[in-house]
Amino acid sequence: MAPTKKPRVRSSTKDTSPTALQKPFQPAPVSLAPFYTSLSKKHVYIVHIDPRPVAFKRKIFLVPSVMNIFIALLFVWRAWYILPYYLELLASTLGYPNATTLRAADLSYGELIGVILRRGFTFLLDFVLVVFVWPWPAEFVIGGTTTSGSPVGWRWAVGFREREVYVRRSRKWDREIGDVATAAAEGTGNRAEFWERVRTATTPMLLQQKTGYLLMDGFWDLDWNAMVLATKLADDKIFSLDELETVVLLYSKQHGWVCIDQSEGVSAKEDERRKQVFAFRDALASMGKEDLFFRWIEIVQYETSQPGGFGGEKQVAVAEQIRELFRAGGVDFDKVWGEVIGGPI
């Protein structure tokens, strides 16, 4: 009698191979492919929708607009004033005597030093203006070598809307994180840096505290061309704006474009905590003290991003600093929190 073959048991264990796609990463939605396939594979992208009123967005955009117009006018005036002087210097250098032509033999040492210092200061001033200041209005209007598009180009194409798409692009720190979507990156310092940057940039309080235009910092820049493209695709009904509600996109060599499942790891306790914080903010707003809430958030975000972690002793010190801040603003932190939430923080 032939021996009975044992049935093959399929392993139900999780794939932990070095190239496995790790949670909370998942393949990017196919519906968004017309958008993310146009992005650079070198960067991490955060997409979100800003629902703030149009009037508020106009005011925010007016500030850099006025500043850059002022700088541009300053440059026009400076060019009108100084260009004839530089042309005379050039003519004098080429052997055509004029008012700027000087013979060192005809000057005393004091006069010669004075001329050198005055001309040196003029050259230095114009060098600083051209190299460090002029790029501001230029990049604001036409973009620069390190930017994708420009704020003026974006506003010209999109205008002002009740719901606007903002796309942030990672800066130079993304060059060192590697392929964080694979198992090989699990637990590495590079992956920890990636999560720190992304979580800080996608906290609901941050997105509610600041309009999208103000989210540029040392780690994230706005991708103006991507914002125009995403808006156009949404207008053309390729996908809905709701699909762009806080989406993190990055390219993996093993898995192609992937995104992060925002619901992964968000417990009911964490969700309840968020609701408590928002309720506390609303209470402070009703008292005319909403600025204290934002100062509180700024302090916590700053302290949690510092080296050495945010351990017990650090938490106690920061909590006392926040209480002192609220006392200086005429608010008893613990009392208001207890009245709104119904218990200690």
C-alpha cells in the first residue's frame, strides 16, 4: 500500500523578506496615477486640502506679493542709479578717461584708502543684492533652479478657491533615507528620521493651525507645478479632491509608488485624545485666548523634535512651562482643561 501523502500546509506567516512592502505602506491608489507618475522619484510628497476661506488666503498671499514688489522696485531704482557709474568704470578700465578715472600718484594715502573703501563697499553691496536678495522676487514670479514652478504661476493658473490642493516636497534630507518602504529599512535610523519628518508634518493640529502656504520650512518645500497639476486633474474629474485628503507619497525601487495608510496604528484612544485637544482649543477660542493654544502646540512640537527624546522629566518640565505661559495669559490651564474634558490632562 502506497504511503499516504500529507497535505501541504501553506504558511500564513507574514512576509518578512528584505524586499517586502511593510505596513503602514501600501500601493498608491491607481486613480491618482496621472498625478504621482509626473512627480520626481527622488522626493517624498505630502498632499492635503486646505479648506480655509478665500478672503483669508488672499490676505496671506498679499504679504509676500507686496514684499517682492517692494524689492523689485528697489532693484529698479538701484539699477537706474548705479548702472551709469559702472559703465563709466568700465570705460575707464578700457582706456577712456572720465570722472571715475583716478591716478594713484595724484592721491595721498588717505585719499586712496578712502576711494578703495567706498568702491569696495559699493561692489559688496550690489553683489549681496544681486546674489542673495534678487532671487526672492525672481523665484516668486518665474521660479528658480531648486524650485518647481512659482507662487505667481500657481495662483495665475489656479486662482483662489475654498478648497485648495497643497503639495509639499521633501528637501535635502530625503537623499539619506533610502527605500523606507521595504523590510530592510525596518528599525533603521533613516526610517526613524523619515517617520519623524512625516508625522510632524501631517499632525491634524498643524494642518488646522496653518494655511498651506505657510507650511514651508527647513524640511518641506511647496511644489507649485504639482499643485497646479493636481488641481487641473481634479477639475477634469480624473479624481476627487477627497482622495487628496492628507496623502503621503514616495517612490520605492521594489514596489513603485506607495502611500501611507493614515489609519494604520491610530487607536481609539489616540482619536479620543485628538477630540479632547480640539475641544480645548475651541474653549480657549471662546475666551479670546486661542493664541495660547497655538503657543502650546509650538512648544510641544519644538521640544519633541529636540535630540534626546521627550521622556518623563522633559515632559514634566515642558508641562510646567506651558502652565506658566497660560498663567501669564490669565488662564488656569488645569482648571479650563478639567472643565472642558472632565478630568486631568
